Amino acid sequence: MNEAALTAGLRAVDEQVFETLVRTYGGRLLAVARRMLHEEEDARDAVQEAFINAFRSRHTFKGDAQISTWLHSIVVNVALMKLRTRRRKPEESIQDFLPRFLPDEHHAEHFPSWTEPVDVALSRKETADMVRKAIEALPETYRTVVLLRDIEGLSTEETATLVDTTPNAVKIRLHRGRLALRTLIAPHLAGAHA
Amino acid sequence: MTDLCCREVSEFLMEYFDNTLPEDVHAGFHGHVATCQNCRVFLEQYRETIVAGQMACKDEGAADCPEDLVRAVMTALGKEPKA
């Protein structure tokens, strides 16, 4: 079923079409929710809630964006709401994962080159799993911004609105999150693979 | 502008890749990176880290929606008023 037919069916409250929507986009939305929430049950709840929200607000979908983009923004919103309502643990500091510098402002460590191009390394499932685990290990404030900006492809301004902060704070969190992610994955990519 | 130091290069990496470095800082950035092998490696790894994250996550959504989740959504929607 093409995008136009899905849009028409969505507006006409055609259950068959809505089921097609769930089947077509549910897997992708579940992946987004899993990345943000980790807990499988929470991720499934988020997808279900997202589709219900989409159904309720179907008249607001103007068709000027793709349905996938519209659904994506809904599930991201639902996942962020769930993150906010979770009991907050004191957040781990990101400081230990940031580069360290000597008093003369040089790097305190030597960075060995990675042994192969990243696209080659990432073609192996175990390396992709390692990178996903490293993203999960980032403190939540930074992980959320890295996910929204680098993985989900939102703009700085969109991300700032969603996480209720300023664009400048998003930039700082993104940069630190990337630096920390590099620290976490580097030991696995610098010679670990024979 | 004089060349930047390693710390400053590290702080400006995102702006460098976003092409938003002011012109004078850009020159100082390049001046340092041209002579500092450690920062060249670090710069490349910063870029590759972004690519690694994107590649690690890109196939996750290829899976079909689990059947029980499809049923759960449709059951929940069946309780919604249609109009």
C-alpha cells in the first residue's frame, strides 16, 4: 500500500489500513523505543501508546510530511515522556569518559589508530552490538541527545524542544556524548579484532 | 591567529565537522592538526564514532513488528471511538 493510500485510509478510519500501518512501521518504531528505553516492556508500551496517539490525532496529519516521520516524532515524544516519569537515579558523571589533558594542554594519552575502517568493523554483528551497548552505557542526559541528533536525525532545535533545554545545551551534551562514546568504543576498535 | 592547543582542538571538533568554526579559529585548528599526529587520530576517531553509532543502529528497525504487538495495538484501538 502506498503512502497516499495509507494517508487516505488513516483519515477515513479504515481499520485495515491502520493495521497495515502498524505492520509497516511498528518494527521501526519499536527499534526507536528500545534504543531510548532499553526495557522491552516499556518499549512495547511506548509503541502501543504512540499508535493510539496517532489514531487519536489522525486529523492533524496534513500529509505534508511522510507518515513514517509523523509516527517517528510521536514515538520519540512518548518515549521521552516515559523517561521523565521514571524514578530518577542520580546520574553517573560523564567526566571519566572525556579526554584528559596535561598542564601544557596536550592530550594526556596517546591514541592508537583503529585497525580497520569503521564501516568494515561495523559489518560484524559483535562490533555493532558492542557499539549499541556503549551508547546504552552513556549517562541518560547525554545518551538521549546522541540518540535524537546522531541516530534519529533530529535537528539541534527539535532536540532542544523535546528535551526542554536550549540549543546550546544540546550542542554541549552532543559533543560530550560523542567524546564519551569514542572513549567507550576505542579499546574495542584499536587492535582488539585479530 | 596562533595555532590551537590539543584541548582547544578537542573542544572545537563538533564545530569543525559542522563547518561552523570562525575563519580565524579554523586556521588555528588546521595549524595544530597539521603538526599533531595524536589530534589527527582523535579527530578521525570522533568522526568515525558518529558513523559507528549510526551503522550500529541502522538495521535494528528492519525487523517486522511482532505479531503480539500488532494484536495489542489493534485491540487497544478497537476500544477507541471511531468518530
